[in-house]
Amino acid sequence: MSTTTPVRRSRLHRREHRAALALVAIPIVGFLVFTGYPLVFSVYASFTKWNGLSEPVFNGIANFVEMANDRYFWQAMGNTIFYMIGIPIGLVLSLLLALALNRRMRGTTFFRTVYYVPVISSLAAVAILWQWAYNGDFGLVNQVLALFGIDGPNWLQNPDTVKPAIIIMAVWKGLGYSMLLYLAALQSVPRHLYEAAALDGAGAFQQFRHITVPMLNPVTFFLVVTSIIGGAQIFIEINIMTPTGGPEFSSASIVWYIWQKAFNYLQMGYATAMSVVLGLLVFVVTAIQFRLNRRFQFSID
């Protein structure tokens, strides 16, 4: 029967171990302080009546009952969901651009740069620029429409056009980012797959459907998830282009409404309750996306 002698660790080893623990502890402490504690406190604050200045007073589910009967909450949520229409539009346009710029022709580098410039531009500056372009009297959009004999509306002051106008701006802003990811994915597809498909008699559309689309699925999944999360938090565009929430509350997003309740009306408890509900909805939608993507991968395999 053999006995094992305990391994004696050197002083240097113990010192390195303590240093490693200290380095690991830094992000953990940062997460607990700046994410964990605010998350737990926000859940607690959602069950209180709190103005952000005095001590929160527990009021049970009163905030959630008020939320269920708040027509502005449901209208803002509906507006936010409507803005999601821009996600598939942006993905399709960015994929078409990526397919066009993936060809070997002159000027592709220039156009890639041009399409990516809005991505790195300040969102506030872009919103101000589009606010001017959408002006009903002297805006650039209506000036272009006038060349074709079309009398354009006052885009941001019309309940029927304000949301489509913001969607167009958001799609334009994020087009270069999605295009760049699709372009990188296209360039990583092995060429021998297309060559083998061509030898088997597959046409261009069949190659796109059975090779390109499945190979781009990870990028598409990433863009859909991040776009839904980002779309649920749309705020700066609304706050700059339509600072009053648009005519008849037609452009207000849920985050804009939360901000209004929290900082303009000092209803921090109610605003926190709406934030918790929004966070849960985003979590559920993201989980569904992961599940659907897993099933799609299994169906391909």
C-alpha cells in the first residue's frame, strides 16, 4: 500500500496563486458592484413607490397593476415592436450589399468604407442630420421627392410617417455593420463547395440557397439577437428627432417612456417596474431565438 506525501508548495507558487486570485476577483467584484447589485435593487425598487430622492416605500404589485392599465405603456411597447420591422429589412439589404461588394471589381474598398462611415458616426449627430432631412418645409428628402412631382409630408409631425421615417434612419445607420459581418462570412465560405455544386449542375440560386444561406446562418443569428436587444432599447433617435414622443405619442419607444417617467416625473419605482418587464421580455425573446437556432442547426445536420 503506497502512501502519497503532500506536495509542498513553494512560496513563489503561493504568491502567484494569490496574484491570480486577485486578478480574477477584480472583474467579479466589478460585476457584483456595477451589475449584480443594481439588478437586485431594481427588482426590489419595482415593488416600491420611489421618487429617486427619498427612501423607497414598498407598495406590492401596485406598479405592475398600474402598468397593465397604462395605455401609454402599451402604445410605447407597440411602437417599439413596430420598429423591429427594420431588422429584416436591414438584414436583407446588408446581405445584398455584401454579395455585391464580394465581387472582384474596382472601387469595392471605397464603397465598403462609405457604407461603414455611418456606423462609426455619432448617433446624436446622425439623428440631428436626419431630423433636418425630414423637415417638411426645406428638408432634403422632400426636395428629392419634389423632383418627381411628389409633395412629401412633414415626416416627423405625421403619426403615419414618423415611425417609418425613424426605421429608415435606423436601417441606414446600421447597414454598414451588418454588411461587414456578412462580407467576412462570405469570404470564409470554401470555394470548393461552389465548385462541387456547379459540377453537380446547381445554378446560382441553388448555390445561394443550399450553400451561402446555411454558411451565413451563425452571422444571421448573431445579428438578429443583437438587433432585437438593441431595437428594444431605442432611445436616442426618439429623444432627439421627436423629443415629445411624436404626434399623438406615435413615436415614443418603451425606453423613452421609462426615461420620461423616471427623470421627468420622478416615478422611479414605476419606471423600474417597466424596466424589469422589458428585461424579462428581451430575455424570453432571446431564449426563443437560441432554441430556434438550435433546431435549425439540427435540421441542417
